[in-house]
Amino acid sequence: MTDPFVKCRLPQEIEALAEPGLYPFYLPVEERPGGGEAVVEGRRVLMAGSNDYLALSDDPRLKEAGTAALCRLGSGNSGSRALNGTLALHQRLERELAEFLGRPAAMVVSTGYQANLALSALFGPRDVLLADRHAHASLLDAARLGQARLRRFRHNDMAQLGALLEEAGPEEGVFVLTEGMFSVGGDLCDLPGIAKLAARHGARVVLDSAHDAGLLGAGGRGAAEHYGLGAAVDVQTVTFSKCFGTLGGAVAGPRHVIDYLRHTARAALFSASLPPSCTAAALAALDIIRTEPQRRRAALSAAERLRSGLVAMGFAIPPGGTPTVSLRVGDALAACRFWAGLLAEGVLANVMLPPGVPEGSALIRLSVTAAHTSTQVDRMLEAVATVTRRLGVGGGVGGGSAPVPA
């Protein structure tokens, strides 16, 4: 008999990080003083790795709403939504979120990952799923949990997507899965191309708006609104851990689809419901998103400053204008040295290593938020320039998003 723990070894890239100060994961944040900063290892540094694009997690209105709900309803619900865990707050959030997104109905769950996992109930044995190769891991996990056949097309490659749609049999139901704004590189999906192909072939479009809901579009409704193609999206998922500044997620779409998921989606049926404090905070965030477009403008302005500054240094940054950008370093150890150098300069960024990205595609991910001032963005750029010179990697180490492997 083989010991089943024999497989429990860290990836080679992680084991190689023996040099002190190079391990970039699980770094504890000791305080969040606000203003785009964090305290780590007793030092106040610029937070350049957060997805809190609208800087709402520290907003007093979210804190007050969450605190009031905590005091009135307790710290948790101790039950699933289907049984004793549904609150009137959940239902109010679902109504307001559905109206905001322009969808007939919405189902609130405890995380954004769960929202995507819930989609697995839609994927039957006679269906085929066509997923962008850069789609988030949670969408791929949903595909694997479902019974459908999964096929993946090259990132934003409409020619390959069209060919895969042509290959689908007349008896198969087809879903196209993509993200609105991709989480690694911050680029947008080719929704116009997807919508045209899906309409031609009768496929359903599922859009993960984790990073773009609240940020993009005239009203902050995400990439679908940005493109003016809300009606082309059949099902939309969102998370509350980015622009909404708290925790939770939701699936929005046709009422009969959402009702079906309420009774069949195992990820939602067999999990405790979203705590009152997070639900109330998400409602407060939704109100701010609807009424304060200046936050979106501030985040996008900081993004433009960061992106143009990196381009001026010689980095290959794809167009998009969103607050997240990736610097492709390639070698995992070099990427960790780059990360450590940035931290030494007072900038906390993110590192992505295999298996999160393909072998040889390790990268640094930088993000800015509405809280970052022009001076702070310039400090980030100065830190990147300093570390680039110190490591001798040169300005053109690359850019763009990287796929999560199958």
C-alpha cells in the first residue's frame, strides 16, 4: 500500500525559494491604515497588489453598515440559504443587484469562487463548454464539476472559437465561458466577437465579472455595459471581494435559471450563507457604486498613469486601461527577487508562479486603486525602475496576462 501523503510536496519553484526574504506568499498584513497603504513586517508600504479597486473596504459607510448588521443579526447564520440561513438582507441585496446588473434575478452566495462553482449545475452531459484559456480557475473547476465536455480556445482568439462552435453537434448545448476583465493582466474579453459568434450558433454566454463589475461601464455594471452588450450575456457572475470591498458573490440571469440553481447548485445548497455584516457592507457598496462615479474615474486615472509610466520604461503593456497590469519576468526565482526588491523599496506587489501560470511565465502583478494618489503611483514606478536596474532585466521583460493551465 502506498502512503497517500507521498504526493504532498511543494512545487519545485516554491522549494527553490530557500534564500531568506524571497518567499512571496502568505505575508501577513498587520494593519491597513488606508490611503492605499498597508503595514507589513512593521513597515508602512504601498499596497500594489489589492483588487479593492474602488477603495471601499476601508470606507466608513461599509464599516458602519457591517457593524450595525453584526450587532443586530449576529456574526453568522449557521445554516444554508435553502434552510435557515436566508436573511431579509440577502433578498434585498439580490433584488438590488439584479436591478443594477439589468438581470431578472440574482442569487447571493458566500464567495465569488462559489458563484462560479454554482454554474456547474447548468453543465449537463449533452453540453459542451468553450472556455477562454485565460479564464479563472473557478470557472474551470465549475466545468470539471459539471458533466459537460470542456474545450478551450486561445485567449480572445475569435477564429478558434468560431471553429469550435462549428464543430459542436446539433444535439449539444453550448456555453461560452469568459471573464469580462481578466484577473492576471487586466485586459478585456472580446465580448463583441463572442456575442456575434454566440448569436450565430445559438450558444449561451457566461461572463465572470469579478474584476469589472463596479469598475467598467458608464454605470459601473462591468464589461458588458462597457461594450453596450448587456443583452448578449446570458448569465453573469460577480464577487464582492473586489470593487464591493467585502466578501461574497452572486450569479445573475434569467429567473428560471436562478431558481434552478437555488435548488440544484451544490456549492450553494450545502454551504453556510453570507454573514450579515458582509451582506450589509455589499449593499452599502452597491449604493456607492451607483451614486459615486468619481471613484471609478479615480481608479482608471491611476491605472492610466501606471500603464503609461511602465510603457515609457520600455515594458510591453497591452492596451486596456484597467487598474491591473502584469510584468512578465519568466524565471520563477527572478520574479521572486523582483518582488523582494519592490518590497524593499516600499511596494507590496503580487507574484504569480507555476502552476498559476505556465512554466517559464512567472510574473509580477501590480494593481492600483481609487485611493492611490499620483505621487503614490509615481513611487511605484520609481520602485519598478530601481529594481529593474538593480536586477539588470531591462525594461522589456514583457507584459500581458497569462493563462491558468488546464
